[in-house]
Amino acid sequence: MTGVYTIIKRWWWLLVIGAVVAAFMGYLVANRLPDTYEARAQLLVGPLSADKDTLDAAGAQARTYAALATTAPILDSTAERVGLTSVRSKIGSVNASDVTRLIAITARDGDSVRAAAIANALAGVLVAKAASGPPEGRMSIVERATPPDNPVGPSTALIVILTAVVGLLGAFGIAALVDSMTNVMRSEDDLAAFAPVLGSVNGSPAWRRSKPLVVEDDPDSPAAASYRVLTTKIELSNGEGPLRSLLLVDAHGGHSSARVAANVAAGFAEDGTRVVIIDGDEREGLMGVFTRGAESSDVVQRARPLRIGKLMFDRFRIRRPRLIVLRPRRTAEPIDLEQATETIEHLLAGADLVLVTAGPPDQAPETLIWARAAQTTVVVAEQDHTKREQMTPTFEGLRIADANVIGAVLS
């Protein structure tokens, strides 16, 4: 049921279009179909009043004649009376009651007069057939068929409903097929195939553009609450000891990890945790999340560069929330494990948590170094963008680095 709900939630617009288009086509077809009229005649088997044995025998005869009415000889005689080659498709029903001894004959045709003529002709053939039999088997016409004023079909409402249902099911089938063939992370179920799911913090595209730092800009929103829940899960995943260093790895190569990192850092900072972020992702998405389109000087203050061992960092102070962001300067030599460990330990002398962002391991080899040095690692997958073949090398690389991967987040 979860998979069905996911498909409905993701493809609801296709389901609506499929149902509406099918219903409209059904309406057009129903209006083009010719009208069908139904006429009804009734026969009485046996005398109007008689002893019980005679009435019981007449009731049995009624069932026999009803079955006889749809045989070829009777129908051929009926067709001959009305001047048609065949009336088999025009006989709606022939029903008999052994209690009332009545036989009801219905005939359908596109012409109301002809429908009545067919019903009366069949009644006449049955009366003639029974005329030579015993009294309890003879019949009389108690109600002749008259041309109906209104058609009984086609039922436009029923056709529209049925075609809408067919269109809905067809659209769902297409959606399910496309969904199964799509090679991207669309739901937590897709993510669960690679790692424990810590949650979804994706929100809507409009929200991601207008309020990337939602924990700070819209703290009472459901999106901000989802980040706080994620922050709590990450903190508790470390067991009884405090969480000191965390690596967020972007499996896609977009800016989703920067958005997650900024909001997670803001979530920790709300509780007074002193957070330092090492922006190890060279795509520079993190600073854009903090500025949110404003003048950089209003939100970000550039501080003196920081040297830790052989590494040089550009340092920025974020005013809201209160964070420190470090961006490593490019060097000819890649960072090694000793330098990464030294950097984290040095920063923890003045901070409670060091949060590192990094790109996909197959695109940024230093990601594996940070993964080995960090206490905990979380993988970030971007909904509808991160492909399955990107997830596999990400987790394989982290496994080789012996990283402590606690789970994945759908952003």
C-alpha cells in the first residue's frame, strides 16, 4: 500500500488527467450512440381463476413457455411477423413467475414502434403455440406493448463513470510503469535499499528556492520541524557519547547537502551548540543558503583566515544563525587523513560540533578522507535527481573508507 500511495502522491496530476480525458471521451461516445427503446408485453398462463391443481400446473407451464420463447422456431416466427430477418438480438428478456403465472416479454430496438411490435409479435406467437393445449396451458395477452416515449439507453452517466474509471486505472498503470523504469530516488522506499532512512526534508521546489534556511526563516513550519527531528536522530545515533564531528555527503553532486547542512547546523545552534562548518564541497552552495539572496555583508562577515597545520581556511562568521564556516583553500596536494583529523581536533577545542560537507566520493576523493576522520557520516540524496547508480559508488566508497554511516536523508 505504501508503494501505491507513493505513486498516487507523485503522479496525481496524471491520474486526474487520465480520468477527465476518458470521461470526456465517454461523454462524446455516449452522445453519438443511437437511442434504444424498450417495450414490454405480459401474458397470463391458464384461466384467471381455477382450483389449486390447475393453477399449479399453469405456473409450471409458464416457466416452460418462458424458456420456449427464446428458441429458434419461436424467434423465427416472430421475425416473420414483423418483417425482419432476425429478432434474437432485440429480445431483452422473457421472465415467468410460477406464482402469478405471468410472462413478461421485453424487446429493445432503436425504433420505439418496432420495439413494441416485436414484443407483441412474440406474445402472439406464444399464444398461438399454446392455443391447442389443455386449458391450464393456454395463454392470453393481459398487457400489450405500446411504443415507449423515452429511451432506456444509452446511459450517459454510467458510460462516463465507467470510462473515467478505465482512464484512471490506465493512467495509474502508466504511472506505475514509468515509476518502475525511472532510475532516480523518488521516495524513502527507494532510499531504504541502500541505508537506514533518517527522514525526508525535501519540501516543495518553491519552498526550497524561497526559504532554503527554513529552520531560521520559518521556524514554526513543518519543514523546520522535519529538520529538528533529523537533527535529533543524528544526535541520538551516537549512543551515550556526545556527537563531535559529522560528515554530510552529497550523493548527487547538487546543492542538496548544502541546504541540509545549513539547516542541521541551525538546528544544533538553537540549543546553544557551538557549530563550525567545514565547507568541503567546492560547488559553493553553502554560502548561498546562508545569504538567501540578501547582501552578503548583511548575513556573512568575512573574518581572518585560519591556518591549521598545513591547511589554510577562509573563515566566515554567520550572524543568523550564529555559526562559523570554513572554506579550505585549494592546494596542490590533496588533504590526507592526518591533516583532516588534526583539523577536526583543533576546531573542537573551541566548538562543540564540527560539521563537514563533501561531494560524491567518486568526484571528490577528499570526501573519503573526511569520512574516515569524522565520527559520523550521513548521505544526502536529492529527490527526483539522485540516481541509483550514483548511490552505489557513494556507499561503496564510504565502506572502503570505513566510515560510520548511520543512514541517509532524502532532500
